[in-house]
Amino acid sequence: MSAGGGGLPPVGSRVVVRYLLPSGQATDALGILLHADADGLSVDGKRGIEHIARGTVIAAKQVPPPPEPRRTRGSAAREHGEPTE
């Protein structure tokens, strides 16, 4: 979706939204789309809930769920009862 492109991904989906800060610099919000209307949208991500004015949105798209955390060698050994170093 571009700023004038119309639709956003459905509320409740994981999204990335690129938008402009007051300084003119672009930044991204990554998280769950909580709310969207003609005035703006809200994304719940690692920085907390971000409220973004609709007129500042450059692009938005739905993204897949985050990857599962990677297991380290030691954690796999502990799961199997093997001694670790």
C-alpha cells in the first residue's frame, strides 16, 4: 500500500508500516495492527504502541510471523540431559 493507495492489511495482522517522522526522516513500525481508520493507525510492536497519522504513511504491508528463537548448542544438550561444558 502506498500513502495514496487505499487499503491496509487487516486489523490483527502482523505488519510493517513505513512512515515519516516530523523531521522528514522515514522510520518503520513492525508489529500487530491494532486499529486503522481515515485519520491514522496503531501498531503494537517492540517499542510499544505506536500511533501513526495516516498522512505520514509511505507504505504498509502484511508480513509473516517472527521466526522461532534459535536454539544454541548448549540448550539442545540440556534438553536431552547431556552435560554441557
